[in-house]
Amino acid sequence: MDRESKLTRTEMERRRLLAARDLLGGARQAELARKYGVSRTTAHRWCRAVEESGVQSLHRTRATGRP
């Protein structure tokens, strides 16, 4: 199992929010990918979400699935 699947939803949200802070501070997407251990595609998605909808778009949402 890789590190990604061991993170809780809360830990993943915290990582996204820290990345957003770095983005707003001028970090590049490739830097975020290395720093937070995600793909450049994921870093790009986070960047686009922040640009389009603000940091609040990176907060966790209710998990969908079977009730």
C-alpha cells in the first residue's frame, strides 16, 4: 500500500490546504508535487481549483457512496 492510501480524509484535506497556502505564496506546481508527494496532475488540479473557486474548494466534502 502506498502512502496516499494511508492518509485519512482529514490529513488529505490538511495537505491540500497547506498546498494552497504555498500556491498563493508563489510556489510552482512541480514544487508542490514534490513537497506533498503527489503527481503534477494532482498539483495542477489543486491550482486550477484555487484559481477558479478559491481555497474553500479544497476543503473536504462529504464522502459519497452507499448510505
